[in-house]
Amino acid sequence: MKATESTKFSASTRREAIVGAAGLLTAAAVSAPVFASTSVTGGINSMPFIKTKDGTEIFYKDWGKGRPIVFHHGWPLSSDDWDAQMLFFLGHGYRVIAHDRRGHGRSTQTSNGHDIDTYAQDAAAVADALGLTNAIHIGHSTGGGEVARYVARYAKGRVAKAVLVSAIPPLMLKTDSNPEGTPRSVFDGFRAQLAANRAQFFREVPIPFYGFNRPGAKVLDGVVDNWWRQGMMGGANAHYLGIKAFSETDQTADLKAIDVPTLVMQGDDDQIVPYKDAVLLQAKLIKSATLKVYQGYPHGMLTTHADIINSDLLKFIKA
């Protein structure tokens, strides 16, 4: 399938994926504590964690040496969503880092801090603890919102480039000033389904997430199972509050404040984050943005079209 700068919809063909996948949305209206210090825990026989000032333990992966690339996952997933990208860039000589957002994956299931600002502060805690500079930060879906807030507010002089993939900014919610957004009733439905039966809800979401509901698409059971596995590892409370976070956080100011070269990329068949209200606006608001719209690609294109996306990411990073 060919990538294009056009925004015209077209039919898509689906490649078989190698890993399961990515995120929907993000941002909650909970006051975020400021974390002034962190500590690194873990040893040869334990998993690595970074502990924030409020005691939250953030699980992270840190593989290889070289220029650092930091990956930020989507809702309600974990750092495992980036397996295809981390293995690819590790093989190309980069140092690859990814963390599980608080309340997700192996990180602490906290009752607080499920909002974009705290997500970004936690990302800053990881970067600070690992001493990351001249890094490339790549975020998918809600992780894209996390990257935008981190780069705009917490990482001046530490980030070389950024990438937003099928990302939520500037604002998902339909409002008078954002008429192309998604109605609040859709997000209310997400909350209701999650509260009633999260396990079943997380079986259903991956189908449109990867475009498996499109005519002729082959459902990859392993991809669906992996999405479900990652989701169910996290906390129901974090996922519930995260819906407000990814849907109601206006990040227009964040996009305007980004001052590093930024690649913004999305499929025009994204059924989770409508591309006209996302990547097209990102390209207008970010000072130094490169726009790529992929005909027929779904929200989870990092998995279904990993070969194309990885190649394009590498070109941008090397440029």
C-alpha cells in the first residue's frame, strides 16, 4: 500500500502483523503532582523500574547502545506494543527505550495521575533517570499526546526530533470550536462498556483498531489476543479515567510550542482517531512538521504495516 500526502480515502490491503498493538485515546482531569526526584530500582534478577517522587513505579525497557529512541504507547496498552519497532531499530544500532504508563502494563496501578500532564511528567522522570539527551521521541495515539506535552513543557534542549503516530492531539472531543471532533456520547459509551465488562470490551476494540472489520480483511487472532493481554494487564481505574484524558485534553498549545522537527503520520482509514481532526491539524500547528497520510491504513498501522512505517521512521530519523 502506498503512502501519500493526499487525504483521499481508498481501499486497503492488509499485511500480516508481527506483534500486537496500540492505543486509542488519552487524558484525564485529575490534578497532577509535580515529581521533583526519581530513583531507579531493579537488578540482574528483577525487572527495572523508575520510582517517581509520589512512589509510583514505572516499568521500562532499555535495550542497546547508540542514539536513544523513546517509544510512548497508546491506551490501554503497554510498552509491548512497540516490539516490532524496538527490534527493528535495535537491529539498526539504536538504543531503544519504552515504558509502561502508570496504571498500565507492569507499572503501579495508582488511583491518581491519570491525565496527560502526569503522563508527561512520568515520561520526563524516565528520561531524567536514564540521562537521555539528543533523543527521538515517538508516540502512538494517547502516547502521541504524551509526547506532545513532554516535548512542549518538559524537554527543552533534550529532544532532537519527535514523531506523532495516529495521535490524539489537538483535541478529540467535539465542541463548538472543534466541530469535526468525536461526540461525547461515544466516549460515554466507552466508559459504560469498560465498567460493565472490560474483558469483553477489550476483545471488541481491536477489530476496528486494526481495520479487521473491513471487507476482505483477515483477522489475525494473535494480534487481537496480544492487544487484549496488554489491556488486561493494566488497571481498570487507570483505563476508565484515561478515556477522559485522551478525549478531553486540548493540546493545541502543546503543538504550537513544539520546536523540533516532527513527523506526523496517520492512516486515512483510522476508525479510532479521525485523521482530519488529528494529523491534518497537527501539520498546521507544529512549526516544523512533515506530514504523511497513508491511504487505507488503520489506527494500528504500526502493527499491520510495520514494514512500511518502520522504513519511513528510519528515513525521518536519519534525515
